[in-house]
Amino acid sequence: MQVLPTMTVVKRGCGWVALALSGLLMACTPEPTEKPDCETAPDSEECSKPPPPDAKYKLSLDGEMATYKAGGDIKVSWSAPEDHPESDWVGLFPEDNLESSHLTRQNVPAGSSGTLTFSAPSRSGKYALRYITGSGNVAKEVGSKSFSVEVPPTHIFLFSNDAGGDYTLVVDQDLPNIQIGILSRRPTRVKLAGAYVGNVSAVRLVSEAFQESTVEGVTASRIQRVPSESVTVTQPYTPPTLVCTTGDRVLLSRNGCNSTTQVEEYFLSKFGEVQVLSHVSKESEFSGSIELSKARMNLVLVRDAERFDVAAALGSPAGAVDIVVDVNATVGSSAPGIPALTTGNLAEGSTVRINNYASIVGAGGAGGSGGNGAKGSYEHTCSRNGFPGGAAIHLTAPTTLDNKGNIWGGGGGGGGGSGEGFSVGGGGGAGFAGGAGGVKVSPLSEREEIAYCGADNRKLLRESAPGGAGSNLAGGEGGKVGDLEKTDSFALVAGNGGGYGQPGGSPKGQVIASRGGAAGAAIKRNGHRVNLPDGPLPDAAYDIGFGPLRGPIEP
């Protein structure tokens, strides 16, 4: 086996497994017998000191714990020969894919024993810590310990700014496992109070002035005050460490602070993965009392979601509320009859602001079925219409929309085709989940077909073809039949599925054509006004096939 110098390889049985892919693994060839031994050729470039016997290595978890909470400390004790190679390291791997690259690693210091501390991953699952020994180009696993990570139901509240402040957080809702993250550049003094302060399981304060900052109101074991640490997500115009925020999610120039996304990703790595969290962020100082029930209304969708209900995510508030939702992950629907995002069951008098930084996408409509080979009566084609695409957003309250991403209704399904002994299904519309292609022949009974279109020629069908399914890229192609001369000139072609926010096409080649399904709405207002930051958003068909809005704005 030949491996480039930057490759780390581990021997497992008779094979070799790449641990850290920073080079290329070449084709396997027999080990050259002439390779010099380290004792006879100590100056050889390839020579490396063979590691001591495996039995002298050991890993053990502190307390032999089998399960850790996301973000918690994992203390692993190691023992090794006194003269173990300086290149030894311990790495953290997903247990179900030990051949993947490590998630993180730490070098083993000199000596025969010690303790290393890792942070539990933010996603639930099974993991393994593995001791890797050996210098040079070849390394070997000599010990491992497996464990699990759990992410319990969690409510995360974040408060970030530049100026710090002196304020009280009032825990006034009975929410389980409340975790609070605080970031500021300047000193911050926070007191926790309220009927449910006992539900707070962790408070993590990050600040350049952490030694001058205080947190009171919960037991000391639940408080962590730490200096600025490295960000987990890098973005343009932002510092490499967590310093401060000014309330901006997208920075267009350097101001010395981080984006709100960087703050959220950092605390998710410490507290564990959730789909939504609440984040209050600004440049100026915090002061006075801040009720968590009000802070909760500053909602951020941080992970992809399907059929997202804003009101449900907030616990279905009983009274009128003013909600701000930052959509920072993809939201979609796999069913055309259900919108990708709805503001949900909100009390009268509520208002919503949606700041969209990602994609909100409806489902594609299914293609219409082919018919029975007959043309149909004067009123009806024997094929069926395509089905409508699904809505991206469904409103239940007056809403202000700041769209920096995409809001696309699903494409309508193409109409099926029938006639002259041919039958074809329409293509499915584009969508978060593409619409199904129409079946090539009507699934209805002969009696139903005659009642609908006046004839049933399925016994005389010469050729039929189904429609293609839509995808998240484009609408599906309608079925084609009747190319009798093999010149790509078809007697009957079903309608193609519509692209995002576009209706499905109608078939060609039949006397009475079925219709394509309607485009899914970008926004269905349900009588509630929609404002952009600079004025009203008029009802219109935004169906040109590209741009941030695709599909009609419907009343």
C-alpha cells in the first residue's frame, strides 16, 4: 500500500481504513520486503518506531458513563507505555461509521497516563473515542470506548449584544429544560427570577469581560462563565471567535461583531440540537426585566422543517402576540394540500413578521391520469386534469415579510391525454416533494368512464405511457406516445409538470384537452394584509419561473 504523506491510515484486521483524509489513498500493493528496519536504518525517511504492544494501552470513561447530554464534558482517562510515540492521539468518531473522518481529536501528551476532556456532540446518536498510535504514515487503533449522546426536550433562549447590561430574566412559563445563552463584549450582570426558575438547567455566559460578569438566581453548578471561544461556523466579515452581536444575521462589512447565526450555532454546539430557539439580539445594552414568555416570541428556525406551524412552535399563545420569525433553514411540505409554513392558530389582534433567509417551498401537484383511449364527448376529455401545486406560506394574521431567500409555491401537475387509441399521464409539478406522474390509463371503471366522457376504448388501446414525477429541481415530463415513424413526432403528448410557482401544461394532440393544475401560491393571505418593509405586497401572479417569489399571492 502506498499512501501520500498527509494520509492517516488505521489497520483494522487485514484491511486499511482512512481516518483523516488530507491526501489520497492509492491502490493497494504488497508491502515491500526491502523496507528497512528502524534499528538498522534509523535515518530512513520512511522509518518509524513501531508502537509498543497493544495490551499496554487503555481508554476508560470517567465513571464509566454510557450516556452523555449534548454539550456535556466527556472525561476520558488514557494509559500508554512511557515511551509511546509523540504522534499518538485520541479521536471522536460516529460509531456507525468508524471509517469516516474524526469529528475532533486531541494529541496524547508525554507520560504513561492522563485525562483528556471532549465535548459531547450536539446531535443524539452513538459515538466512539478511539486511541490511535503509531508515527509516520501508518497508524493503528489500540483502544476504544463507546457511548451515546441524548438531546432531551429543550427550550433555548439566547440574549446577545455588544454593550452588556444589568438585567433580570423572569422565567414565567413552565417549560422543560430551559437553557440560556448570553453573549456580550462588555460586562453583563444577569439575575434569574420567576415562578419557574427551577426549570433552568444551564446558563452559559460568553464574554471578553467574563470575569467582571455575573449570573445569579440559579445554583452555581448550572452556570458557566467563559471567555470568547472559537466560532463553529465561519462567515465573511466576522471574527474567528465569539465576541458580540449587533442584531444582524448578514454582515456586509466588518464591525468587529458576529452574526446572529454564528451565535446560534455556537450555543447549539453546547446545548444540543433543536429545531427552533428564541434569540433576542441587539447592539445596545439590556436593562430592566425581560420575561421569557415575551422573549420567546423572537423565534428562529435553525434546522430544516416540514409543515412548520409558528403558533404551535410557540405553544399556541392564548392572547394576542407580536411574533418575529427568522427562517434560517429550509421549510417544505410533501403534501400539496398542506402549506410549507403556516402562522397557525393565533388570537385576533396578533401580528407576525417573517424574516426569510432560506427557502420556503410548497409541494408539487400530481399529474393528471391518462384516459381510456377515447377522445371524449364535447364537454369532457377522457383524460384528467393535473392537480394544483401546494402553497409555500399560509397566513392567519397580518404579516410583514422581509424576504432575502426564496418563497416558492409548488408547480401544478400536467394534464393527462387521451384519444385515437392512445393514453398518456401528465408530469408531476416541481416542489419540496415533487408531484407524482399521472398514471398512463384511467383507473376508473368502464361504467364511470362512459358516464364521464361518453366512451371507453381501453380494449382498443394501441399505446400508453405514464407521466414523469416532478422533483425539487423541475417539473416532470408528460408521457408521449404514437411516434409511429420514429421521428420524435408523437401523436399524443401529455402536459409537463409546472416549475416552481407555475401551472402544469396541457396535453397536445387531442380534440378536447384536459388542463394543467394551478400553480401553488407563494403566499395565501386568507384576507390578511402582507407588507414588505417598504410597503404593501400586491396580489399578483409571480410565476415567471425565477426570482425570490414564485407563484401567486392569493387573497
